[in-house]
Amino acid sequence: MPCPGAIAWNQAHPEESDAAMNQRDAARSFSDPALREELAIRSQRDQEARIAYLAHPANTLVRQRAVQVDANNVKWLSMLVRSQGFPTAAQVGERGVRQAWLLAQHADLQPAFQASLLPELEQRHAAGELDGMTLSRFIDRVLVAQHRAQRYGTQFTPEAWATAHFGLPDDQSVQEVEQNRRALGIMPLADYVCMMSYVRRKRPSD
């Protein structure tokens, strides 16, 4: 990855790596393994549908399939949250929490429901079950849906990221975003943009 700042940040925060998350999950006894399996299946469908759509964006059937997957996942997640709350690491592991976040992140067809999940995700972050980078992406997603300014600069297109201010209007906005990122304990915006631009070229479905 041609992003030395992001590499250095990741090396300084090994506890946030996927390998560390998997290691922590391996030491857990999940209280709801069936829910963990369901989340794995649904998140896999989500990613498969997005990969197919990004490969064939003009294909109406492929697009409809992606919309259908999202709608089905949102309906299921809404019922789950109403009945027992947002999944916890004790139930499904950190991986399961991350997979539930993915379904929530893509709940754009139901913005009010999506926004209602923010306190739950903030609780998962406070409990050490969801990393700050992942939380920042959800917060910005909710803000974009509400036509408000992003707090962390995570939800711009690659074209916007390539501009002088990473999609933000001016230097002052960049400074404010950097301050917000420091407060949340996540990497500087320029390093994040470099990393995500590279990742999206390799894996554009997140």
C-alpha cells in the first residue's frame, strides 16, 4: 500500500487490526452463535451484491438485486433491534458486531432507522466492541443522509477526495475534521484518504 502514514498508524495500533479482532473473538464463548452465523450470511450477501453491481452498474437486474438485498437486510435488522437490541460482542463477537454495522451502514433506504442506531453503535465503541474508524464512517453516513456536514470526512467519492481539501470546502473545514479525528483517536484524514482510495481500487464493495 503506497500510504506510509497509514502504514505507520496501523503499525502503532495493532489492536485495531483484523488479526487482533479475530484473536479476541477466538477467546470468546458466544452466547448467540446462531445470530453470529446469520450476520455472517447476510453480510456476505451484502458484499456479493455490491461487487456484482460495481462490476455491472448498467445492469438493471444486478442493481435490483442489490436493492433487494439491502431492503431484506434492513427489515431483518430492524426486527432484531426492536426485539433484542443491537448485537453485542458477548453475543456474536466483534466480527459479528462489525457485520451488523455493515448492514446498518447500508440501510440508506431507511434513514430514520439508520440514524436511530447511532446511540447503539456509540455504545459498542465505548465498550471496545467497535473501532473508532468504523464508527466515524457510520456517523458521517448519517450526517450525509441528513444533508449535514461530515464530521470525519469519510463519505466522499474518490473524485472528491482527490481535490485540494479532500472534498471539504476549505482549509478551516479540514482543520475541524482533523480535530474531530484526533478526538476520536483515528488516523489523520490525508492518511485515511490515501488508504481508502487504495483499498477501494482493490475492494470497492465496503
